[in-house]
Amino acid sequence: EADIYQTPRYLVIGTGKKITLECSQTMGHDKMYWYQQDPGMELHLIHYSYGVNSTEKGDLSSESTVSRIRTEHFPLTLESARPSHTSQYLCASSEFGTDTQYFGPGTRLTVL
Amino acid sequence: SQELEQSPQSLIVQEGKNLTINCTSSKTLYGLYWYKQKYGEGLIFLMMLQKGGEEKSHEKITAKLDEKKQQSSLHITASQPSHAGIYLCGAGPYSGGGADGLTFGKGTHLIIQP
């Protein structure tokens, strides 16, 4: 069982607020990912990281930003939340050299 | 970019019956991943297939990879309520999945009727 955690699990927030979604893993994995999933739709990669101080944008353009200061921590920030940001955000990690990704439970974000 | 098409989109099966879910890729598959997602939650890794003809089993779930057809199938034997959820297939980046993440299909929603 994967040891990857996301907080909060659910977040309802007003337009214009700054939010940070937390993701932590205790497996020592180098690679970490953020996916966005709208209800009934497929997952889309929005950010990924190869390791500390590495961040890359994924296939789906996103107004969010990420940072990787510690191996185990990969937070996602929205400077000014909008209703269009309403979605489920899933964090994942994998060992360097493999593509098998382990997912956290997700954060369901609702922006009013 | 690669696309993964899953069929059927949804499936209602009586408890105890067998079922099959398919995943077809628009490009050559170098690695195919099967995940299960409970509604509103994260993905649970089931298994990964790399070689053509490879077959793996986990409890009552068996997955096969047909490299020539660019297709994988997931078969559940004697389905149980615990099998209900969304099954997603994903392809690795070397199949043209883009960036360095996995490309996923839209998923197959499985409902088990008692």
C-alpha cells in the first residue's frame, strides 16, 4: 500500500482566495506528479517533478504552480482561485526508473 | 499524442458473473497500467504489463496485453461487490503519453448488482 497523503481532502473556498494543496509521500520517491480530474473525465497531468528543485509543466495548461523543496513534499498553489478551478486534484509519486505511479486520495476543490 | 479508448464506458454485472474491460491504444504500447478508482478517491495500482502476450493476475483479476492489437483486456472472474468502481488504463511516456506522466483512458464504471 502506497504511503502518499493529500490534505485537505475537501475544500470549498470563495473566488479570489489563495490556496495550497498539500501532498506528501514517505516512500522516498524522486518523481512526483499532479493530475487534474473533472467528474466523469480522464486524468490530465498538470505538473511533475524529477526531484528536489525540479518542476515541469504537464500536458494540460494550468494556472497553478508547484514547488519541490523537499523530496517528500510537492505542494500545489493557486494564487487566486476561480470557479473554473473546481475539480479533483490527484497527487502521485514513482521511483526513478519506473513508470508505476502511486496515488494519494485526492483533494476535491470547489470554488464558489 | 496518444489516446486510450476504454470499452465499455459503463457495465452493470450481476454478482458472481464474469466480465471483461478493454483498453485500446492509438499508438504502440510499451507499458500498460491498470488502476481502480473508487468514486471521489485516488487511484489504486492493480498491475502493469510490458511485453506482448504478457498476462498477470491479482486475486480474481487478470490482465493481458496484445501488443499487435495495441490492446489490453482486464477480466474479472466471479465478480463481487468489492470489485465495483472505475477501472482506468494508463500508458507510459514512451508510448507517446506526453511529458513524463501517464496518459489515461476515460475509465469504465463497473456496478455489481447483488
